[in-house]
Amino acid sequence: MPKVVQISVGASFTKNLGNFQSLKVEANIVMELHNDDDPSVAYEDAWAKVQDQIRKGLGKGQPK
């Protein structure tokens, strides 16, 4: 089975501001894995970081 050496996660969110205007927020992260890293755990961490950046880009800060 191939060895996973890198995780890449990205997301974008487009918000309609009305009057034919919109705001698009994008976040991407690439994480390199080391020998003892679990790819599933790294993916979950990367996804959480990307979601946090999207929230910050939309001015929502941390979820409560």
C-alpha cells in the first residue's frame, strides 16, 4: 500500500451580499507527514484549521 506523505485540504465559501455583490473566502492547507504521523488524525487537524480560517474570513471567529 502506498505511504501517505502529504495531506491537502481546502474549502471556499461564497456569501451573497445582495445588489449583485458577493464575498468569497478561501482557505487551503498542505501538511507534510512524518513517519509516525497518523494520516487520519492529520486530516482532521487540517480540516479543523481550514474551517477556522473560513470562519475568521467571514468575521465569525471561533465557534461557541
